Amino acid sequence: MTIPSGAASKPDMDLVFEDFDTTNEPDDVAPRQANDINYVGSTGGGGGSSDDDDAAEQLPDMQNDELIKEVLTKGIDLRLYSQQIEQELSQLEEEQLTNYEQHEAALLELDSEIRGCDDVLANMEKLLVNFKSSLGAINNDIQALQSDSLSMSMRLKNRVVAEKQLDKIIQGVVVPPEAVRTICDGDVNEKYLECLIEVNKRIAYMRVHSKQHRKLKAFQEIQPELDRLCLRASSKIREFLLDKINDLRSLNTNAHVLQKSVFLKYRFFNHFLIERHPEAAVEVRDTYIHIMRQYYLDHFETYQRGLMKLERPIADKSDVVGMEESTTKLSLFGSAKPVIRDKTNVFNLGSRATVLDPSDPHAIVLSIAGESSERYPFETLFRSYNLALSDNATTEYDFIMQFFVSPKARQKITGSDMTRMVFSHIFEPSIRVGEQFVKAYLDTTYDALGILLCVRIIAQLAGELQRRLVPVLDSYVNSMNMLLWPRFQAVLDSHIESAKRLSSSYRGKSKLDTQPPAIVRRYAELAASLLRLNIGHNTHVVALSLARLRTEVQSYLSHVAENSSDKHASLVFLINSYDLLLTVLYENGFGEREEEVASWKQELSTTVLEYAESELENHFGYLKQFVVDAEQQSDIGQISADGLNRVAGIFNGEWRAQIAAINSSIIQSFSNFRTGTEILHAVLGQLIIYYTRFHSLYDKRFARRSGSSAGSNGPGGVCQPVGVQNVMVEIKKYRQNF
């Protein structure tokens, strides 16, 4: 196929594509065909134009085009192919026009609707623009309102704060007119108290905030008025309190009732004076101290005199453990008659210890006690006085703390000091009355138990005051101890000296009375009583004094025993005395752990052992002496056979009679079953020991002869002793004799 040159072919190409509509072609068709035409034209020309150059440059790309490849491969005529395409395009155009004509009405209607929509949208745009402008205006209004609201809120908050502060100031400064009239002209009563409390609040507020609000005109104006009101109130309160205090002068007035019903009820009056008018408060306090000082003094003196009338004397100077058992008085006809002293409760505590029972907190009532004839030991009177003193002191201390000490000062040391000062001024004379009460008793008494009971009562008083938290009677407690303890020691010293005098004045008698002397029972009862009162206290003074007294009593008993020529009677005397001592101590509940019991128990054991040896010496002295001498021999062969036979013969002949004699002697000497049994066992036990030792010596010295009977002479002239078992069987018969 011949392809024309590029110059001749261009007009033809224009004709071919003159009416060709490419609007519906794909985007890449026209460029592709143009490339094809350019390619074809470029191959037919021989010049060196720019189109040929372009075609030459595009040729590699066109060769890769599928449509061009297909045309070139098949050798299709491009003109025919062009015409074919043109026909197709025309056909498509006609189809498009026909389709357009068919849908023209719809398109027109669509165009009309689109225009209507445009109008609606335009109107909406106008409305939205107007709405936007309205919203902007509203936003501006809201911002303005918000700014105004914040400003108003701040002003309101400031006003509320200012109102609160002003309200506090007004409440703290303004005094109700009714309160002013009551303070100035009203009677002092509960309503007056309420008004005074309100006025005091204003005064306190003014004092606290005076520096902070000193520039306020209200403060400047109200301060002088409050000062005048305070002076008026102080004057009326002073008169009221002084009148009530003067009512206490009468002895028939119950001060405690008046304190609770009047003074404590209106104690704020005095607190007001303390803070606002100290001079008036001091006057009220001094007047109260002067009147109550005399009030308590009169009552305690009256009570003390009444108690003294109820005293039952217990002991006098002669009531000591070493006093003579009888005094000698001449009768009308000149004959001597012994007078036995028998004062109860001098040495025996008995029921006197019940005064320490804390379950009975009541003191003696004089009006009731005066109607009966009953009398009391001093410790009971002393306890009643101290109960009255402690109860009144407790009540007065609480009253002073509440009435004369303001609530602020009560939390400080100064409040406690003020209470002590007022209390000491009021109770000093009453405390002296108590001291004189005790001194008068101590000057004449020799009752050691009564004094020690008073010491224990004072200890109970101190403990009770400590429990009540009333620390104002410490000086009284100390002074009582300073009075009681030296006198107690002096009384015990008198007992010790009496024992010494009794021992030094004793002269031996021809026949010693083996029964315990009176000093033994007195000492035993006194020691047991003192030990009972020392339980829980373990006072060294008591223990030391008892040890000294025990030494003197032991010395007296030993002196009496040593001055007797009858050793047997001396031992019986000592055993009976020790036994009585221990019996009294045991009856009072003391065991061997107590030093007093252990000491006398040791003395008793030693004396019983000595008595057992003495009894053996009296009844079996030959046996005892032979055994002692024989055991000292170094060789058993040195023991005399005749001596063994002699002792065996004597023992075989009289051992039963001698045991019976020992039993009879003990029965006659000792009436105490327990002690007699122990002594009998000790004596017979020693007998068995010595006889067993004798039997052992006998067996070693001689060979036993079988078949020989007791009490008969065996071969070679040897006397066979009684068997140990036979002696023990005999001894068992005496166990139940007591």
C-alpha cells in the first residue's frame, strides 16, 4: 500500500475529520488517532520538518499501541477505516439527538426544578445570613448579660460577706434595751443572770476586737456605755453576794445546802467580778474566807468536845506488858489482899480492827450518840472526826474550785494555787482543832494499839483524799503522822522498859510456878495485834520494836528459869510459856513464815529437846550415860561386859514403869494436848534412839544366843536385853493418852 506524503495528505485528513464528533469518544481515542495520522504522514515525507521530527520521536510509542498494531498488522486502508469510523460517529450522533428529543420535556422540567431549587436555596441563604446576623447579636447580648451577671454576683458576694461581718459586729456590740434596764434597775435573780451573761459577751467581744475595729464609730460610742453598765452590774452583784455570804454566820445554817442552791447556781456572778472588777471579787472572797473560817471552827470545836465526852479509856501508864501481876492494898483490918488488873482490849485487838472497815463511811452523830450510854475507844472517835473533816474538806475544795476560780484559770496552775490558798485560810483553825484533839489523847494514853489504829486511819484518809483528787490535806496527814509515830514508839519503849524492870526485879522463889506468867499472854496478844495491824503495810518501826520487845521477854523468861533450882520445873515453865505464845499467834492466823512465829518456834523446839534429854536423864540416866561412854571407846572389846549386863538387867526390870512415869509427868506438867503429845513423842523418840544404840553395842560385844528369853540369864551369865520392837510396841500405847 502506497502512503501519500505528508504535504498532500493533510487536506484530506481535514476532510475526513471535518464533521467528526469526539465528545462521546473515550479520552484516549483522539490522541491515539492523531498519533496514527502523524505517524503515517511522517513516513511518506522526505523533508526534515518538525512534524516529521515529532512523528519520529513518537514512533516508538505508537508501535506499542494495540489499535495501530492491529491496523498495521492487518493492512487496513486508513481512509476506509476513517470513513467507517465517521459513519459510526454519525450514527451515534443521530442516536444521541433522537435520545435528547425523546427526553427533552424531562430535561426542561429538570431544568425548571433546578432553577426553582436555586431560588429556594437563594432564599434560604438569605434567611441563614439573617439568622447568622441575629445569632451574632444574641451572642453579643449574652456576653453582655454574662458580664453583668458576674459583676452582680461579685457585688452580692461582697455584700453577703460584709453583711456577715457587720452582723457579727452588731451582735457583739449592741446590747438589748431590756437587758440594760434589767442590769441597771432589776432584781438579782435568774433573769438578771441571763442578762449579765449577754452583757459579758458584748464586753468580751469589745475587748477582743477593739484593736481591729477601733476606727468604727459604733465601737467608740458603745465602749463608755458598756463600762458604766459593767460598773453598775458589779455593784449590784457585790451587794447580792455579800448578803448571801453573811447568811452563813448562823450556826443553824447548813452551809453546804446554801452553797449548792445559791452560790453555785450564781457562780457566774463571782466569775464576772473576777474578770471585770477584781477589787470587788477580792472583797467577796475575803468576806467568805472570814465567815467560813469561823463557821467550820465553831462546828469542829463543838464536834470535838462532843466526841471527847464519848471516849472510853483503854490503857493508862500502868498497862504495860511488864506490870506486876497484882498490887497490894491494905484492908480495913490490915490484911493484904491482891487486886488483879483485868482491863479488856489493852493488849488484845479483838473487834477494835473493825474501825478500819471502809464499808461503814458514816461518822458518829452526837445527837444520836448522846441518847445512849455507849462509849467508844479513841480510834473510833478519831475516825469520826477525820471522816467529818475529809467530807467537809472535799465539799469545800470542790466549791472553791467552781466558785472562786474562773473557767480559764481552772486550767492553769494559778487556779490550783488559788484554791489551795483559799482552802488553807478557811480550814487552818479546824485542822489545828484536830491536831489538839490528837495531842490531848497522846499526852495521856499508853494504848499502843489505839495509836497504831489511828496511824492506819490516817493512811486510809490519805488514800481516800487521793482518790477524790483533793490534795489540800497533805499537811494535816503529815502532821498527824509526826504526832502519832513518835508516841507509838514511846509507848512500845515503855513496854520494853517494863519487861527489863520486871526481869531485873525478879527474885528467885523456892518453888517455881510452871504456868506462863502474865507477861507472856500480854506480850503474845500485843504482838499478834500489832502484826495484824501491820499486814499490808510492813512498817519497819513496828517490826523493829517487836523484835526488841521479843528479846526482852525472852530475856525475862530465861532469867526466871535460870533462877530456879529445879531444872525440870524451869524447862516446863519455858515450854508452857513458848507454847502459849505460839498458840496466841496461831489463833490470829500467823504461820511459821512470820518472823515472830519462827523465832518462838525455834525456842520451843530447842527447849523441848532439852526437856526430852532431861526426862531421859531422870528415868534412864544409866542407859544414856553408858551409851555415851561406850561410844567413846575406840575398840568394842574395851566395853565392859559386866556394864552391858548391868544396864540390860536394870532396863529389863523397870523400863515399863519408867515409861509410865514419863507419861504421867508430862500429863501433869502440860495441859495443852498438842504440846503434850509432841513432848511425849520427843522423849520416847529419844529413848528409842538411845536404846537402839545400846542394842547395837550389845550385839557387837556379845554374840546372840538363840533360844534365850528376855529377862533370863543366858549361858555364860549374859543378860539378854528386851528387844527394840517390844519397846516400840509399848510406846505406841501412850500415843492416845492426851
